[in-house]
Amino acid sequence: MKLSRLVSWFLLAFGVWSWVIWVTFVKNLIKDGSGLAFDDGHPTAYFWVHLTLAVVSFVLGTVIGGIGLRGLRALRRTS
């Protein structure tokens, strides 16, 4: 399957965007002072659920960005 240049760039941008957003979210989650993420210094269910979401998003962002990067490399080889 061949990806267009536009689709390849979109997938790569999505992967980068996913990392930027979720890294920021995890930093804020760790520094949470509202009591949602930590209860007396111990992680809560809220923390574990959101950390799991972040890890899954890191993996998906990496895979999707990698597909976009491979698409761009394939287009460069054929040009």
C-alpha cells in the first residue's frame, strides 16, 4: 500500500502531537495536588487509569508516527 505525501505527513504529525500532549499530561498528573491522583502519597485508581491511557497513547502515537515516517521515506525513494 502506498501512502500519499499528505497522509504520511498527517500520520507523522499525529504521532508527534500524541507524544507532546501525553507527556505534558503525565507531568501534570504526577504533580497533581487536587487529591485525585494521589491519596496520602499513594496512587489512586484515577492515577492508574490515566497512566494506562497515556502509555497506550504513547504506543499508538509511536506506531502511527512510524507509519507516517515510513510513508515519507518510501515516497522519497521513488521520487
